[in-house]
Amino acid sequence: ILCGAGSGIISTAMRVPTFMSTLAMSLIAEGLTLWISQARQYFQTDISPLTLWIGTEKIGGSDGLRQGVMILLCAACLLISYLVLRYTRFGRYVYMTGASPSAARLAGINTKFIVFAVLTICGFTAAVAGIAAQGRLGTALPSPQGNFLIQAIAVVVLGGTSLTGGKGGIWQTTVGLLIYGSLTNGLDNFANIDSFAKTFITGMVLLAALIINIVFAGRAP
């Protein structure tokens, strides 16, 4: 949360583009992680019982839904996000700020607060995701996971979120997540595809989605 808030302050008070401020903050967080942990890997005995419960607990007994608590947690985050963006004034202000910050500012919206709040919320949801992943894996690695960034971009782009802002939504992102997951998991089931080519194929699909995104955004009225 502090990392997200810090990115928000840097972006709004110093007019640093959000992409650059969050990228710099990710490097700072990565450095702090390595410094505090001294590059030590944490195993199941080092992780709190609550974190393990979130990541591994089933729903419906021993034969119930695997990782049910984590699935419910993800579903709750998606539902709350959808309701906020769809039915609240704050959600409308987020779309307006993303579509045209200058127009939103002239309409009386405090765009600096919106950017700060959104980045802070992103920090919170990233923390929740990290805790859930730690509990599911039963371990924590201080090494960076750079592929998470491109995966997150791929999911929202495949879901139709406009890179120029103002267009997108939670359900579209969920669809993008299912498409990306089906693509990556589906490639693993094709034995005749070279394992080294799977990343290449995934990247080509993402590039195509990016091009389509930009083309349709340029033609939008």
C-alpha cells in the first residue's frame, strides 16, 4: 500500500508519468525485498498459518474445491471492483480521468486524487495477490518475477482494455485472463510444439492483441 501511495504522490505532485513512477517503485520494492531477506528463501515453516490457509484451504471438506478460499478471495476482489467501477461516482471519475485527464479536470474532478487513489488500491491488491500466491506455493522467493508484469499487461489487453485509457472493465479483464490462461495452458498440452517456442507464440499473440487494441482505439468515435 505504501509503494502504491508513493507512486501516486510522485506521479501527481511531481508530474512523473505513472508508468515510470510505478516501474521505479517496483525496482525499489525489489531492492528492499533482497535487502531485508538477504536473498534468503522462505519455506512453509516460515510462513504464517493464516497465509497458508488462504492459499491452500479447501471448501467443502477434504474432497471439496481445491484452493477454495483463494478462489473466493479472488472472486470477491473482482466483484467489489466491478461494483465500484460500475455503480459509484468514484468509478465514473476513474473512467473519465483515464479517457481525458484535462477534460475531467475542467469538469471539476480532482484528477490528482483519483490517480493517487487508484495507484494506492493497486498496491493493496498486489499485496493481497502476493499473500495468496505465497500461501498457495508454500514458499517465498526474494528473486524478481519480471514475467508477472508482461502477464498483467497481456491479460488486460486481451480483455479489450484500451491502452489510451477510458475503456475497459473487470469482466472484460476476467475474459482476458481466461483467454491468456487457456493459451498458456493449452500450449503445454501440445507435445509436438517445441517448449522453447511456446513463449514465442505467446508473445506473438500478445503483439497481435496490442496492434488490434491500438487500431480499434484509433477508430473509436
